[in-house]
Amino acid sequence: MTTSTTTARRSGPGAPPPATGPGSPRGVTQRVAVWSATHRRRAIGLWALMIVLAASITMFMAPKQATDLDLGVGESGRAAQTAADAGHPDPVVENALVTARTGTLDPDTADAAAHELVARLGALDEVASVSDPVTSQDGTAVLVQATMSADAADADAQVPALQEAVASVQADHPDLRVEEVGTASIDAQFQDWLGSQLGHATLLSVPLTLAILLVVFGAIVMAGIPVVLGLSSVAAGLGLWALASQALPDPGTVTDLLVLVGMAVGVDYSLFYLRRFREERRRLGEDATIDAISIAARTAGHSVVVSGLAVTLSMAGLYFAGNNQFSAMATGSILVVLVALVSSVTVLPALLAATARWSERPRVPVLWRLTGGRPRVVPALLRRVLARPVAATVAAGIALLALAAPVLGISLANGDVDEFPRTLSTMETYDRLVAEFPQGAPPDTVVVQVPAGSEDELRTQVAALDAAVARNPDVFAGTEKPWYSSDGRTAVVTVDVASPGTGSGGGSADAAPPASQTANDSVATLRDDVVPATVGSIAGATADVGGDAASSLDFTANLRHATPIVAVAVLGLTFLVMLVAFRSAVVAGLTVVLNVLSMAATFGVLTLVFQGTWAEGILGFTSSGHVVSWVPMLLFVVLSGLSLDYHVFVVSRIRENVRLGLSVREAILDGVSRTAGTITSAAAVMVGVFSLFGVLGFIELKQFGVGLVVGVVLDATVVRLVLLPATLMLARRRLWRPRPGARPVPELRSADR
């Protein structure tokens, strides 16, 4: 029988899908899918058991929270660890502030309230010592400082007892304002507030995602499956992270990132699979469910596996930062991506087989009709792009470079307490505290450890350090009494920094931000001059400078050093994955180039929005004139991973077409046209979810959320619809060759839109 009269070569949205039939399951993905679809009860049961077991871990253990020691980097991190190992106490100070509610503060009334604070706070087991009351220079406030009995890691748990004691004094003096604030209380309230904000955002993301998927599929069952896969992946991922955090503690950001990434990839992978299954089932007939699942597994399922592994390796790039905070983020993200990947490959075919009879029901009438049409805009755009690929590449490239231009002026800085929302009561108190008792720069600490036998020389050089500090009155205000370990081999010297407010009224209150240039200068002077000439000159000694200012400087330096390393690692791993998956150096190279262009444009928009003031009213923030230092690196890694989802899916469809005999131009036109709806749908879900994070009141998460939205939009539009097809067209002779014996694609009716 000849096919000369029954076959034709067609391209565009009306062309049939390249797959001509399921054939015998060949790859592992296809064999697993067919087994899952034909043993759906067993597959669903095993998957449900896995999810329940993983998620139930959180019932027995909570994620282990990281301490400052866990997160320390560089010299300041070494200083803190050395001091802790030697038994140096790390006191946490909370402040009780007495001011007048209205008018002038009555000294006698304020003094009575202050002494009552001293008595009540001093009686608490949670308080190690209480300072004498200190009156501000203008007499408008009285300050009492309480040193807590717990160290920084456990101080948050002791805050309620102090707040209760202060509240009782407030009740006895209703005409006064008696408040409590400090690092521990600010952190406790901020974490509660942030958890509530993120919880609301997460809850809103579920109905928002479902609504978008209803528009995509026009049927409730089909729209619900990706949500189920996404939520179950997140639940299992959270449980596995609780276990993993016992070895790599949570810096407080992993859970949020895990939810974000888990929902994104869980929905994405399901979408890729579902759209191909739906296409094949409409083509083959409703009775060909297993065949449709088999084809979907061989095509979209394979793309999901490649994409999942690529995203995993991309997230692994964070390990190259050499920072426990980012290593924890990488671990949590990788866990949830792997769960989503395994779920998509194993249980999704079973769910499709089990719900096949109702998969297109209940139908949403208007939306159902909308999803049954064929795209017109995308094919029309692609024909123009493919007709003039050079012009399209140049135009899109110039547009992205123009958006990227502001990144040349990017200013990076660490976030601090001044960027916390002023709606928090602790921040209102903090502002009053700073106004009444102007904060000096935070003190530096010099931590020295010497070999056995050098104890006397250590004391001599500590005295020399004190003298050197005294010779720099423009930088330092002096040193406090040095602390020595029980074996005499470790010394901790606190160096007060000369800045406005130092020594005014009895010392600086806790919770001050390390923000002044004077603080940075003091660290540089100690590290470059004072320490090397004194304690650092002891043979075999380690001498490190720590403290808040040093920690901030070291964290920024670590990011500046690590960011290019992480970027190169991610791009290198991306290249290798694409090279192995697609057997084309050109495709792998284009992937890297397009990724760099997209990222540069995203960072440019981020700089333009947050370093200026023009968008403050639109997005609801007050510009600090900088981008938070950790945002670009994390954005780069997350967006690189998510963009690979789209990229692998589109390129896989194009290669599938080429292998089956279509010309490269026809393969690109058909492949991009057929995947455009899926890519747009996935991008819409991500934009919807990420936008919820972009409207949060915390500037760091706002920058991260806005960056994600911008990156996804640029990737799904300019890159996937213009740059990718144009550059592939330009490189068409160096991509792939059809498989031997490949025949033109049969002209079959396709219901795919």
C-alpha cells in the first residue's frame, strides 16, 4: 500500500502532531507511564503513601532553625565561632522605654515607672541582669536595659515573659508610654508578621492557580490535577526538608522558597503532560487513553525528566556560593523539584487514566469553547520571525539590551532593620528609642586564639591593641574590658566605635543597624592596621575581627565573590545538560546566550524600579536606593531553572518534528505554535503566584517577587516567541538531521489548538 496519495507535509497550527502512534514502550519514562496507567490503583496508592509518609515528618520534627553561627561567613564568621567554642557569652539585650503619651514627661512619675521595671524585670528567670535607669539628654525618656539569660539562639522564646512584665508596668502607669523593644522582640514579631503574610499569599495562590487553569482547560477535573500535584509536592517537600534541615539548618527562607518553587514546577510539569495527553487523545479518540498516555510520556514526559534534572542542577549552583544560607535554599528546592518530577512521571499517568472518563468535565461553557479554538496570533508572528530571522534577532536583542542597560548602575546593599514595616509595633517603639537615644555605630569584636605557651604574650598584645585603639580617636571610642577563656588562650576584645551618640547617657541600645560609614571604616582600620600590628603578630595565632558591621561587610563580600562563580556554574551545568539531552552544541550554546540576555534584562528592570522612586506609589514601597544584595544571585538561579522548563519543552517538540521529517522551518513553526498555549498557561500561573509575593510589605520579598514576574514574562514572550525561533532558524543547518527512514507526517485531523 502506498502513501503517496494519503500523506502530505504540512506545518503550522493546523498540522497534525508529529507522533504517529505509541508503538511499544521503549524508554523508561514511557514504560513507567504505561504501567502506571494500567495499574492505576496501585500507582495512586503507592504515591499517596509516599506523600503521606514524607509530609508526616513535620508532625514529629520541625525544621531546625539556623543560628547566627550557622550563617556566619568570612572572617566575622570565624571570629564568632572561635568565641563561641571558647565559651564566650553572647548576651542579648532588650530595652524598656518610658516616655510621655502627651505633653512633658514628669520626672518623678517616670522614675517610679523605671524602678518598677527594674524590679519586675530583675525578678524574671529569663533576665540575667538589669541596668540602672538612664535618662535621655533632653529628659524626655528613660531607658532600662535587661540582659537576657538565654543566648541569641533561644532569646525569642523568652521575649513574651519580658513583654508581660513591661505590660504590667504599663497598666500601673496609664499616663505614660511604657514599651519594650530589642533584637529578639523585633525578630519575633517580624517573623510572626512575615509568616502570616506568606501564609495568606500561599492560600491565595491556590484558587488563583485553579482559576487560571480553568481558563486554560475549560474543565474542572483537568484544571484540578496540576493543583493536586503541586500541593502534594510541596507537602512532601516540606516534610523532607524538615528532615534535611537537621544537618543543614534553615536560615528562615527555605520554606518560602520551597513553596514557591514546588508550586511552580509541580504545575508546570503537569501542564506539559496534560496538554500533550489531551492533544493525543483528541487525535486518537477518547477510547485510546492508554495510547495517548504512552505518547505523552514518550514526548512530554521525557521533556519533564530532562527539565527536572536541569532545574535540579541549576539549583545546585547555589552550593558554589560557599554559604550555608544558600546551600540550605538549594537543598530545599532540589528536594521539592525531585518530588514533583517523580510524581509527574509515576502517578500523573495513573490519575489521567483514572479520570479519563471525566477529564473534560464538568465543562465551563464559555471557557470550554475558548479552549477548543486554534491560535492565530502566534503562528502569524512566527511566520514573520522566520521570514526575517536576522531582523527579528537584532530587534529582540536590542530590546533586551535596552532593558538591561540600567543594571550597569546597580547598587547592592544588605537589608537591615530600617527596612522592616513600620506597621509593626516593635518598629514604632524602635523609632522612638533611636530618636531619644541616638544610636552609635555597633561595636567591633577582636577574637584572638593563641597556641599553648603564648598566654602571656596574648595579654601583652591585647594591651598593645588597647593602646593602638586609643591613638585613633577619630575612628574608635576605646575598648571594653577584655574577656579571656578559662585556659587563657582565647581573648575577646570589644572595640567601641566613635560615632554620634557614643557615650551619651550610658551606652547604645541594642538592635541598632550596622549602617554607618564610620562602622565600616573601623572594621577596615582594625583588619588592615591595628590587629596585624598587635595581636595578629603572635606566632601561630588566629586573630579575626567580627561584630555586626564586619558581618555585614563579609556577607556582601561573599556575595560579590560568589555570584560570578554561581553564574558560571549554573550556565556551565545548563550547557552540559542541554548538550547531553539534545546532542547539539548549537542548541546548548543558544540556551546559555538566551538565558544571559533574559537575566540581564530582568536585572535591568529590577534596578530601574527599585533604585528610583517613580514606582513607589505603584508597588507600595519606599526606595532605599539599592537592590538587596542576595536578590540577584537567587533570582538568577531560580529563573534559570524555571526558564529551562519552557526551553526544554519547546526545543523537544521542535526536535521531535525534525526527527520525523519536517524541515527545520516547519519544525520550528509547528513546535512553537503547538507549545505556545502551554508555555503561556504555565507563565500565567507563575506570574499570578509570584505577583502575590511582589505585593508583600517586605521590600526584600517584593524585589524578589517583582524580579520573578519580570523574568517569567520576558522569557515566555520575547525569548520563546521571537529570539528562540529566530536564532534556531539562523542556525538551522547545524541543529539536527532527520532520523534515517523518517517519513513525512501523515495529514490527520488534530483537535489541538
